[in-house]
Amino acid sequence: MTPVGTLDELLTPARAGDGAFTLDVPDGWQQGRGAFGGLVLAALARAADAAVADPARTLRTLTGELVGPVQPGRADLTTEVLRAGSGVTTVAVRLAQAGEVQAYAVVTLGKPRAAYDAPPRLPPPFEADARPWREVPAIPPGIGAMPAFARHVEMRPLGPPPFTSGNATADAAGWVRARAPGARRDAAYVVFLADAWWPAVLPTFAAPRPMATLAFTLSVVGTLDGLDPEAPLYHRGRGLVVRDGYAVELRELWGEDGRLIALNQQTFVVAR
């Protein structure tokens, strides 16, 4: 099976019944033994949104776990509305192949609440080195030891590359977007981009080491409305701790106008 169509098309599951969907997992999007986690989690987000089918309720949080490698081919998605309140709906989504659950997510979709906004306390990345994306060269597709899915993602790094070992801090930064996103840029697209960059700890390694996302928690705190649809988002990642073969990282996605779009915490397994 070859990856055909835009990212928008690949992320959208087909309805198969009440609360049930199917997903055609494409080949060529692997990260290690299974499909890229951002692709899988974004598809779960799309399934939850389709199950609720309420444009007034948008994705606010997604907490997911990748419990096994998702293989190319058919996957069955099952949604369950855990609670539908007056303002927030909570949905559980399971992805199974050959009768075994390989990914799971709990998604909250909520209406806007009473008008209370406060600016983010995080310093905007543009106060440091965040050159306009057009001035930053993109990594050529298929270069080096990048995983297969990376050829579908445009990355314009501002921080150190992986496996340079001289870096004392686990940091990552740069501009990121899908090479063929399609027309729809929604919360699922944000989920996809939040997982697209390499783990911030990799520049501290002297050589490649297999890593995989174990747990993923994302909060959408801004919209893409009004942004140039062709512009990438700015990614900033900071490794917080590595212990017993598990690495915890905090990630941010920013619009080119300085708005904070999403916060993401991930726990990675360092296989060896």
C-alpha cells in the first residue's frame, strides 16, 4: 500500500456504523515498527469529532497512549461518549487491529466559556532566536537517519540536530508543517504537528537510539484562524527529565504572529 492523497484525507476515518469508523493506515508513514504516532492520534481526534458532530464543540484536550505498533492496512476505530454535558463532551476512542487495541485516547470537546482570557505566561519564542520561517532552510526529505514518516513533514530547524552529543541541554526548536496538508487544518492537524519533531533529548545522544511515544497529552489553547494557511508553526521542545529509560518532554506550538496554539507533554521510551 502506498500513501495516496493529502494528510487531510489520510487522517479522516470512514464511518462504519454507530460510533464505529475504519481507517486505512498508509504504508510509508512508519516510525520504527509502527505508524507515526502523530498520524494515529490525529485520526483518533478526527473520529471523536465526527462522533460528536457538533461544530460548537471543538477539541480542547487529547490524552492518548500508543500501546502497540499500528501496522499499514485496515484499523477499526470505536468511539464511546463518556459524558455529554451542557458545555463539554468527553469521548473515548480505541484503535484496534486483528482484535487487539493498539492506541487509545480520551478527547474533550467543549464550547467557548464565559469571556475570560489571560495571556500565556510562557515567553514567546520570538524573543530569542526565531527567524522568519522563509529564512530558515528546510531539511531535505529522506536525509540521514530520519524515520520514514519524516519525508512527509517539512522541518526548518533552529536548534541543534540529533546525535551531536556536545549539547548539555535537551532542547529543540524550529518551524514545522505537513508537505501536503490538504484543505482542512483543524485540531487534528495540530495534534499531528505536535508529534512531528524529534525528541528534544536526541541532540544529547552520541548515536541513534530507538525511542517511541508512550503517553501523549495535548491542550489546544489557540486557533489557527487568521494565520496564513501556508505558514508552518513554530515548535519549541524542552526535555525535562530522563530516568530508567523514560524521557519526559514539554512541547509548544506557536503561530508566526506570536500566538500560542498548543501545549503538549510526552513521555518517551528509550528502548536501549
